[in-house]
Amino acid sequence: MSWFYWLLTQWPSSLLLLSVVGRQTGLEVVQALVCSRWGTPSNKGLSQDGDVIIGGLFNLYYIPSSIDQGFTKILHYKPCTGLDLESLKHMYAMTFAVEEINRNSTLLPGVKLGYRILDSCSRYPWALQAALSLVGGDANSCNLTASMTQSACGKAVPLLIGAPASTAAIMTSRILGPLSVPLISYLASCPCLSDRLKFPNFFRTIPSDLYQARAIAQLAIHFKWTWIGAVIVNNDYGQLAIQTFQEEIRGKGVCLEFIETVNRETIVRDARRAAITIQASTARVILIFCWYTDVKKLFLELAERNVTDRQFLASEAWSTSSDILQDLAISKVANGVLGVAIRSSTVPGFENYLKRLHPNHRPDDEFLRDFWEKEFACSPGATQSPFSLHSSSSLKTRFDYPSNVSFSSPEKRFLQKASLPTCNGSVSLEGMQHLFTDTSQLRVEYNVYLAVYAAAHALHSLLSCPNRDRPLRNNSSTCSSPKHIKPIELLQHLNKVDITTPHGEMFNFQGADIRAKYDLVNWQKTPEGSLKLVLIGRVDGFDLHLNESAIQWSTGSNQVPISVCTEICPPGTRKANRKGEPVCCFDCIPCAEGEISNKTGSLHCERCPSEFWSNDNQTSCIHRQLDFLSFNETLGITLTTAAVFGVIVTTAVFVVFHYYRQTPMVRANNSELSFLLLLSLKLCFLCSLVFIGRPSVWSCRFQQAAFGISFVLCVSCLLVKTIVVLAVFRSARPGAESLIKWFGPGQQRGSVCLFTCIQVIICAIWLSLSPPVPQRDLSLRGLKVTLECAMTSVVGFSLVLGYIGLLACTCLILAFLARKLPDNFNEAKLISFSMLIFCAVWVAFVPAYVSSPGKYVVAVEIFAILASSYGLLFCIFAPKCFIILLRPEKNTKKHLMAR
């Protein structure tokens, strides 16, 4: 009821609606008023009388003047001026279909179909006013002093073909819904009109924009266009289309940089603003949901700014516009347009029908007269009145306007037209190429054609009366007369329409809609410089079929344009969203070591398995290289050289001692233990070489056993030597002579063997129960994985080291106690100093061993072995060799016994 209240309070011609309700429902309204119309709508129309009249609404004029929407007074609209040739062709598709049906003996036999067509000029109030005028049968003005059940002004139409715009269709359907007047639109594609609860009387022969928006979204996703601009018309068509598009791209990685809206009334200003936005934007793909006349204005603005590097996505409203295609001024801007188009079809006979149109044959067709004057710049001759409508009967539609409305007088317009020369008889559409007569791709025209046939079949079903020959009392309730068609009954039959068109296409309504079918088109340049329309695919429901090889892009090449906010992240990186910016704008962060991304646009980096590592580019996981301390690398060569040099030095000392074995210096220092000590030191140097090279099962076992036993043998010799020194000096005291008997050569050898055997037993138990094994150390990060001898039993390794440490500490304590014993050459001093170095090295070894990574663990252990071995060798044998070789005069018993 809100619409009724609005009309009654805001519309000066509110009683027109009451007139319509009266005619459709049988109400009687008596009031001594004269209807007046709002504004100055177009006074032109086209009609043909018949038994049943169907109405038609078309936007035949397309340049409305600007209006001031101040909302302080009733809006005043000036007349539209520019004749739209495409809409004119749509209108003639309706008249052609009606005439073809009238010639059909099987469809509506005995019933002549007529039409009454009015122009709505893209004005929503005028579209509504024209619809009410058609439904109410209103003509010039109505004196409402008489009953309104019968109108002397004209015939009411039970069905409308139109309105073309979605907003106008919504308004008209809501107003006519309570009257159950069916409305079949050929261009209103708003998804909202599919709601049968809100629009039960609405039908259309064009698919819902839901399918078009999804198809365009699929194109954007398919071509990886993630940064798009949009220009939409500020009405239901544009707003709901872009809303559907945004719903389709949500979560698909596609973003809209901007949405510019344009209005028909202020198109020049809005087109300029949108062009500036497009020029400044970084988006290279622009989506446009507008009428073709608005798009042309926008393209002209872009051409002035030389913006020719944008790829445009076209909606069905302008994707096939011949007006833009043939305009050379904007061909550089519009080149490469990719669009969704209403599916094309053929209508046999329609081309000849258009070519035979001539004002001489249709003298009262004001639209054809305007077309003739525009295209041929001549007047086709006078008619009865410049404002009369074609009518084969008394059906006329003229408008009287209130006194406060100003517009050009009929006399002035007549004088303007009179200045044109009269057309000669040779001016004709036949035999000439003209866009108006081009029927190679009929799209909207075919929708109009289907709408008329749907209406005709619904009427045929309604008027078909199988019981017509029976008595009236039996069929009066089931048979309808062409003179008394009730819109609600026609609506019921329209819901059941299931027909086959004259050229074999199956057609039926699914609710308000038909099955979605579109063409995908591409605008390509011709040698003449204009653009041509090329079919590159199709849309069937939600399925998209595309021939990419046939596309010519805006750049003129076959390479797909790139439109992104940020270049897609290459393999080896991941996307990181920028704070406060759309998800399409991001930074590319390189993957960390050990992580990869092997595809473009990765959101996350994946960690490589433990036995793999990322390559230098972080694009793939490769097997980690085995790493161990080898003889070929610098560190291995250095340690090997040090070990070999130690063996050589030890051998040299051994030779010196063996050569001078009879001298007091050698004999005084227990030569047998000295030779055994030199042998153990040589073994210590040699065991370090076992740690170098690729670890194996046996090398892991042997290196630890050799290390433990060699050092125990070495320390045992020093310990026994220290004990012997103490025993010798203690035995010199009175009463202690028998002490030396316990430390003879046999006891010394036995003690060394005992201490060594204990270590042998420890190693045997350890290596038999839980020996070290070769194992990859996967805990370390890096391309190389260390192959090492893993200590499966820390206790065993700790016992080996602990036993060595116990002997060393005991030896250090005893040597420290014997450091001040009288003698010119007290070996206890040398042992004490060497054991200090030995203990210091192995105490420092523990933290270094624990903290060293990979193969450096082995290097630390080898270094400790070599350092302690060199310490023992030089501290104990260097002074002796110095005296033997360089101070032979001191190598005497007398010197050694001196205090």
C-alpha cells in the first residue's frame, strides 16, 4: 500500500492509478476531476488495433536533460531528444513478431493481435506512467464524472512487454502486481526479479545477472586478474550486478581497486570523473556495468586522455553495441574488449521487414519519421500532425500537459522540421548497408521476439476452449473471450508456457527466468580501423567454454594482460598481507632455510622432511649431503699432519732413547717404562687418525676402544713412574728399605698391565652391550647432514673418560707430592707439569665437545687427543732429549746424583 500512498500524495496524476484499478477490478470511482500528467513525457507512440492488445515499453530516446534533485519541489523533467537506433530495432522486433503471429493460422486462429507501444525515455516515473496508461486504457484525459468501469478512451492491455531497465521493471512489477498484470521484460536482468514472492507477475527472456556476473568472475579468475576496477550505472542493474560479482570473487584472490558510479542524468560529469580514476589507477582490467550510451561517453573521455592500455570487461548491456564498435574516435580505447553478450539468434524475414520500412508506407509512425530525418537529413513528407500516433482505429494516445509545464510548441517544432528538404522517392533502406538493417547478430531483438511469442502462446492457451460448442451454461466459466481477458488468468497460463519457436528452439519459463545462455565476444580491430565483434566462447548456465587462441587483447597481441596489485609471488617465497590493504596487495617473503614453496602465489612455506633440505632458491627439497671429517678437507689434512708429525717425533725420541739406553739419563728414568710410554704416545697419535674418514660400524667401535686403551696405557706408565719415584725416595729413610722390593721391574709391568686391563674390560663391556653406531645427525640445520658415531650409551663413554681422568688425577696428585724430592733431575716435576696440561686439556674438552656442531665434535676430540699427547711428549721427553743431545756433559751419574 506504500506505493499507492506515495502516488496519491506525490503524483499530481494520482487518480490515474485509481482509474487503472477501476478498470481491472470493477471498482466505481466518481469524482469531478480531470487527470493530469506529471512532467513532460514523450508524446510519441505506436499502435495497431486488434482483438487483443499487448503493451510495449521501450527506451526509444536516450538523452535526458539534467535535473536538480533538490527534493524541495516536484521534479520537472524535460523531454528526451536522441533517438536510440538499437531500441528502435527492438521495438520493430515486437511489431514484426505480432504481424508474423497474425499471419500464423495455427497460433491464435481467428484472433487478431494488436499492440500499443510507448516510449519511457529511461525515466522511471515515465515508465511507470506509461505502464499505467497502457494497463488502464487511458488516452488523452478522462472526465471521471462518469463510471470508470468502461473507458471510452482506449483499450486496456492485459500484458506488457517491458520494461527494459531493471529499476523500471521493479517499480512497474510492484505497482501492477496487485492487479496480476503480467510483465515480460527483454532486458531487465536484476537477480532480485527472480523472487516470485515479491514479483509474481514478472517474467523475462534475458537471463539473470547472477549468471553474467559469475561468468565475468570466472574470466577474471581464469586469467589471474586479481586487481580490477569497476564502473557501474547507479541503479539496480549496476549495484546488484557488482554485488553479485563481489560475492563470486570473495575468497578467490580477486579484489576491486575502485567502484565508480555514473548516472544517466549527469553522465558527462560522471564519465569525466570515472576516466580520471581509471587513468590514475594501477588496475589494468576495468569491469563496466552500464548502458552503451554511458560507456561511449566514458570512452570518449578516456580517448581524450590517451588511456589506451586498459582491458575492459563488458556486460551484456554494451558488449555488442554497434554504435561504439563503429566509432573510430574510440577504437584505440575499446580495442580488445572482452564481454558477455546476450546469445545471438536468427529471425527469418526480419531483415527484409526492416528494409521495407518506409515513412510513405507508415505515415503515422513518428519514430520512423525521426529515424528518416536523422539518417537521411530530409523530411519524408507531411502527415496529419507531427504529434499524431499511428492508429488503424480510433485508438489514439495524446497527452495534455498542465499549464505550468514549458516545452517547445508544436508550431516551433514543425518549423524546425520544415527546414529539412523533402525526401525524394529513391530514399530507401533497401539495397543499402546500414546498422539498423543488420540482422547478423540478433540478441535483444530475439529476446523481444521470444517475449511476444510467449505472450501469444499464453493467450492461445487461455482462449482455447475445447467445450466451446457446448451450451453456454457449461462453458461460461471455462472459456475466455478476447474482449474480456482477465490478467490473472493470463498470468496463470503464462506460468505454464512451454513452446517451440518457429525455428525450432524449445522455450519455457523457470519461475521468472529462462535457461541462462550467453555468448562470449571480443572486439578486434579491422584493417579499416574500426572494430568488429568476434565470437570466442559461450556460457551455458554456470559452465564457461572459451577459445583463448581467438582472443585479441587490448595490447594487440595474444598475450594475456596482467592486472595485479602485487606481482604474484614466485616459487621460493610466500605471501604476507599488508596491514590495512586488500588481500591482493601483499609482500613476497622468502622462505626460511629448510622450507620451500614450489608454486607461485604460495600462502605458506612447507618444511622439508628431515632427510631433505631446501635448495638455494627454496623451490624444492633435495637430499641432504652426508658430511664427515674427511682426509681431503683442510681441517682433516691439518689434523692428519699433526698426528703424523707426532708419530714421527715420538719415533725420533724412541730412537734417541734406544741409542742412548746405556747412559745415566735413560737408565735413571726407568728406561723400560719410558719405552712403553713412548709406545703408548705413538698409539695415541695414531688412534686420532681412526676418527678421520667416513664412519662405519667397525671404525666407530675401534676408535673409542683405541682412544681409551691408548690413553690408559700412557697414563698408567706415568702413574707407575711416579709411584716408583716416591718409593725410591721413601726407601732411603731408615726402616723403609724393604719398600723398594714391592716396586721392582716385574711389579711395574704388572701394574701397567693391571691398569690397562681394567680399561680393556670397560671397553669390552661397553662395545658389546651398546656400541657407538654410524648415524645421521638430522638435528642440525643445513644442506649437509653429519654422519657421526652416535653414542648410544653415554654411560659407557663416561666410564672410559672417567677412568682415564681417575688415573690422571691420581698421577697428578702423586707427582705434585714428589715435586720437591731431592735429586738433580727429579722426573716427578716433569710428570706433574705434563699432567697439569693433560687435565686442563680434557677438562676443556667436555664443554667444547658438547657445544660443537656436526663433524666439529670429532675435530674437538682429535684436537684433545693430539694436544694432550704433545703435552706429555714434550713435557716429559724434551728436557731429557735436550741433555742427551745438547748437554752430554750433564748426562753423568755424578751430575744426576748431585743435589
